[in-house]
Amino acid sequence: MPRSYGKREGLLPPKKLNANEETNNEATQSPTTTIRLLACASGVGLIISAIMTAVLSVLNSQISILDIAVIIISACVSIFALVLESNFALVQTVRSAVTRNVPICGHMTWRGGVYTTAGLLNFSFLDPLHIVVGIFSTGVGIYMIRVGKAAGEHLAKLRASITDEKALLKAFMRYDENGDGYLQQEEFESLMLSLGVELDRDELDAIFFQIDVDNDKNIVYDEFRSWWNTTSEARVTLS
């Protein structure tokens, strides 16, 4: 029996989807430095700046409240970045627990705000290391905020295209191309393309990270439904 493509779901038939995929195939598969890798680099820079601040304070035999604030905040944000942004297997369990219990940590806009704040704080010290770390961390944070806002708008479009749980399940099953019960990033990208939404690698990562609560790089139906129900109640908050 041929599938029907309801207008209510906002999903395009496969022929149009394939045309979109062919047009964007080269752009989406080209190797680029991901935003999360940049955030990890920012985390490394922040921990170095925290250590240097502590060392200089000891050598000068004086430490101010500002020194303490920079040391503590830089160190905490560094750990935060390495846990939430890295792909190390050792931190996956911790990352899953954090994003499950504190959902806002899965929102790139909020994480970008944290990195921007830590970066700006480093400008309190007018030495080359802190200035470089401050510029880099602030730049990464601002870029993440921009990507997060775009991701939020795309998620709002996805939420609006699915009217009820029946349509939700239908969309999930339709784009679970290999029938393994998961939506992988490529399959989720196809779902978004069917809505006419073209995502770059960073936007796709931001959206996927927000829905994939356990961060196993697969979206199961329960995660998809949980996200849909949450945004239904909250009227879709920006990422």
C-alpha cells in the first residue's frame, strides 16, 4: 500500500526530499571543525588560565577576590565544557546524568552564555594569555548562542509540523530508514530536510543534542516523544 504524505505533518514526499539531499550533500558531509570541538578547546584554555592565575598569585604572595573568582569560574566552566562537549567515553555517563537532570544544559544557547561569561571575565587581567583565552572563549560562546537560537527556531518548526502523537510516531517510523528503532543523525537530518529545513553541521548537532537526552548518538522514540510533550507544554522554548 503506497504511503500517504499528510500536509498536516509538513513532510515532503521522498522525491523532493532526495532532490534537497542531493543539493546539500556536499555541504553537509564536508569535513569541518565542529562547534563542540571549539568549545572543548575553550575549556582547555580556561583551565590553563585558571592555573596560571593561581601560580602568579602564589608567586606574588598576594591573591585578590577577583583572582579567586577567575580561578573558580574558569576551572568550573572548563570542567563543564569538557564534560558536555567532548566525546570521551569516560564522561558519557556523567554527561547523560547532567542533561537528564538539568535539561537546560542541553540547550546550546545557554551553554554559549556560560562560555561567553567566562571569556569576558578573563579580560579582567591585561596579560596576553588571559586576553587570548578571553577572546577565544567569548567568540565561541557568541557563536554558540547564534547557532542555538537558529536551532530553537528549527525545532519550533518541527514541533509545529507534528500535530499529535499518531503523527509523531508516523514521522519517527518513516525516517527510521533501517528500522532499528533509532533515529541517527543522518536520519534526523532527512526528517528536517522534509520540512524544508537545511541544517549546517553545528545546527544539526545542537538540535540532536537537545533531544538525545542520554547522548548515545541515537534518538529513541521515548526521547522524541518526551521532547515533543515538553515543547507542547512549554510552547517550544528556544535552544
